[in-house]
Amino acid sequence: VPSASQTTGRGPYSAGRYPALHPTPPGISSIDYNNAYNPYCAYNDTYEGPFPPASNRLKLEVRAGEKAPGI
């Protein structure tokens, strides 16, 4: 699930990251940003990375997970 927060571009990769999803039996998933990772395009210019849709852009800061390469 591509996602972005208010910290995107100031530590995390500028196009967003992928948090870990943990499905539960009733069909609701929990999201774990501690294990959020960068898309392949963060490491290789030959890949095109998806931008998170508006519904996946959080209006808060998430300071957990993998940071942008070189930071």
C-alpha cells in the first residue's frame, strides 16, 4: 500500500513508502509503519514508482520505518 505522511520528502523517500500490512481474521488490516520500506524506484532510476493516492496521504507525521537512501 503506497502511503505518504507529512514527513515524506524530509527523511522518508519523497514519493512515499510501503508500510507493512497485517490482515486479521475479520478482514480488517492493521498497518505497521515501523516496517515501512521504500519502493524500488528509491534505489534505481530505471524503475517507475507509484505515487500514493490522496486517500493514502496522512495528515500527520510518521517518523518510523526506512528512511530515504543516503540519509
